[in-house]
Amino acid sequence: MEIRFNHLSSEKKMFYTFILVHFIVWSCIGLIRTVLPTDSLEGIYWGSLHDFGTPKHPPLAGWLTYLAWIPFKHDISIYMLSQLFICTGLVYIYKLAKFFLDDTKSMLSVVVMEGCWVYSYITGYYGFNPDVILLCILPMIAYYYYKCMTSDKPSNWIILGVLVGISFLNKYQTGMVILPMAIWTGIFNRKTFTNKYFYLSIAIAFLIFLPHLLWLIKYDFFPFMYFNNELSSSSWYNHFTAPLYFILMQFALIAGVLLLYFLPCAVYKLPIHLKSLDDAKKDWFLIIIGLIPILLHIIMGFAEGGSVRPRWGFEFWYLIGIILYYFFPVNVSDKGFKFTIKSAYTAMIIIFLSLGTLLAVEKNYRSRYPVAQIYNDMQVAWSKNIKSPLKYIGGYIEWTLPLTIYGENHPDCILDTFGYPNPWIDQNDLKNSGILIIDRTKEKIVEYTLLSCPYLPKDYTIEPIEYKFTVKNAFGQPREYSIYYFIIPPKA
């Protein structure tokens, strides 16, 4: 539906202006870097393989990253893609909020999300990845799920099925949302289980996910090795420290949201009331859908004891603004609305300056990798030993992926598939072409060489060569890095 800006109320004009400014500001933050984040580089490469899976995740993020990259081959397109998804997610939070709040508070439930730094930090440090897609698609799933529960239009069920299928095609964590949805449905709307459109929705989701499922079966579900490695515990006390750290970081994430909510209340002395639990369906919808995914991550941390990464829970806080304004209602005046908008802009400026300064001053190869110099030096080293062109490069992906994406001839990157054969590489061609291995230590070079080239004899001599390069921050301050490389020649 077309939005006629000049016909909007002053509040809505301020709201949509805020969304537009958010898009522009956070699309530009990543340009302080000289290379894309590793997640985005992985996405471009995975997308270029045109396959139904990756070593870590389902294929959707890779496909979208690659499609955004190929028309312009410029970093800004990836950052804009990221904010397009994030802002779409914010709009759907607003649409969902209108089921629970008046229009003013619905807008504010989105504005206070500026204090949730995942909506900004994630673009600067991770670019575009499956987590960004979740920031968009989770509010959309919740919105259409609620519509399905309150009306019986077939179109809503079809859209929900498509969204759930797409979400599973993006990240397996979607299951953390499906379980709470099933719980709420089982408690408050059991007649859904006799609705033919409910099963149509499931069928649509399954059909969308099916190509990836067949791919998983073909390759023995090897992406789950990545997830298992992340959760493996090295000590019994990790069963307690990992989930506690996860909880601490969740509070750190939403602290800014709480501040933006409570600050106008303190300035204008607005009384905050606890809502009476008089509408069980709505009350428990927000509690179950909004908080159980976080609880599931905590339980998983206690059970597995491995590294339950805090950012795995970040995308599931999209309901926090709605929860605050719904369960702790306040009377929002025109002054209070404007004050919250101004406070959100202040938060935006603070986070922008903090993250921008960090990206500018840090001398980190992840954000300021001298691709041209390293690619040229590696080409020279290769050509001294091998007559054929450099076709394959392997090792530590944070060293190799930038050379693959930005390098002139775009050599194929042999990705770490956790000991499984790399399904995207023709092993015969690999033998006949040779490989350039780059990694952090001599030991890693030996390990990766033997892993990538099982055809090599056990007594094959591996003598890594040290290579030093300098990273300079935005102010020209240098830092030297020392890495190693080794050339595996074509098999005679």
C-alpha cells in the first residue's frame, strides 16, 4: 500500500523519517572498513557455488549476498541489503504492535529498538548474514502467525508457510520459534489442529525446505558438525559459565531499549503501571513467543555446556519494545513521543560514533586487510614455482576469502568443512592444479595441507614459509602480522 507522506500525522512523519535515517546511517557505517566482514565474504562465495547448502547454514543468506554483490561488486550494496532487511523487520514489528497497542505506542515500540545495538552493530561488524535475515523474518512470522490465529483467511496461512519455509532455508534456529508457536496454539487455539489450511501451511514450508533437506541427506548432514563443534564442552564448569555469560550479554543487549523506555517516564514523571493479566491470549502470546526462544537457548547452554554464542539470542528480542509498552503501560503525550524520538537519535549517534571510532582506530586484518598487496605477493610466490595459473587457495578463511572475492582472478577457496570432503571441489582438478595454503601457524599449515590433500604421501615434506604484512588503521598507524603459506604443486 502506498504511503502518502504529506497526508500522514506529524507523529507518523517523524516515525518514517526515523526509519529512513536509520537505513542511511547504518548502510554507511561499514564503509569505514576496507574489506567486507567475513560473514559477508562467506555469503558471496557460498552464493557463487549455486548449491542448496553451505558448511554452516542453509543456503538462503549466501544466495542473497551473492545476488546483491554481482551487479555492482561494491561493498555498499551488501550494507544496504543488510539495512533493507533490518528496516523491513522494524516495519513488521510496528504492524505486529498494532494488534496490542495504540498507534503511538506501536511506533514507540519500534523507535526504542534503536537502543538494541544488534540493529546497528551487526551491520558494521557482520555485514549481511543469516542473523540479519532473522531480524526481518521473525517479526514477519509472528505477524502472520497472529493473523492466522485471529482470522481464518487462507492467504495468511499460505504466507505463513512460505515465511517459515524461507526461514528454515536461512537458519536452523527457526525451530526456536516454531516450538513456542506450537505451545501457544496448543493452549489457546487447539481447533487450529483441525484446520486444513494449517496443514497446507506446513506442506508449503516443507516443500520450500525440501531441496536443502535432500542436500543434507546427500552429504550426511555435515553442516551439523559445525553446530556440534560450537556446543562441545571442554570442562564441566562450562555448563554453568556459558549460559550465565549468555544471560549477561542478553541484558547488555536490551539495556539501551530499557533506557529509552524509562527515560521519558523519569523526565516527565509518568506513572508506570503493571497491566492486569485480563486478556490471556494476548498476554501469553507475547510471553511465550517473545521469551521462550531465549529460555531455550539458556537450557541448551546448561545441557550442552559449550559455547552458546550470545548473538544466537540477539535476533529473538524483537518483541521487547511491545512487551514493555503492553505490560508496563504509560500515558504518552506529544512531548513524550518527541522526547523518545530525540533520545533514539541520540542513541543512534552514540552507537555510530562508538562503532565508527572502533572500526577506524583498530589495526585489525578483519576490517583493514591489504588485499592488493597480499594477492600480488602470493601470485609472485606462486609463479616462481608453478607455471599454471593459481586456481585454488585454502587455509584460514579470514586470510583466504578476501583474496578470493577481491583478487583479480578470483581463485576458488577451499572451505573448511570440518574433515568432510569439500563437495564443491573437483578432486582430480585439485590434484592437477595445485593449491596455495595460507594459515596462522606452521602447525595449522601442516594440518590443513594433510586434510585438504589426502592423496599426498604420509612422508610428504611440508615446509611453510613465513610471510609478514602490515595493517594500517584509518589514521595510518601500523601493525605487523606474521602468517605462513605453503604451495602444493600440481601432481605430476
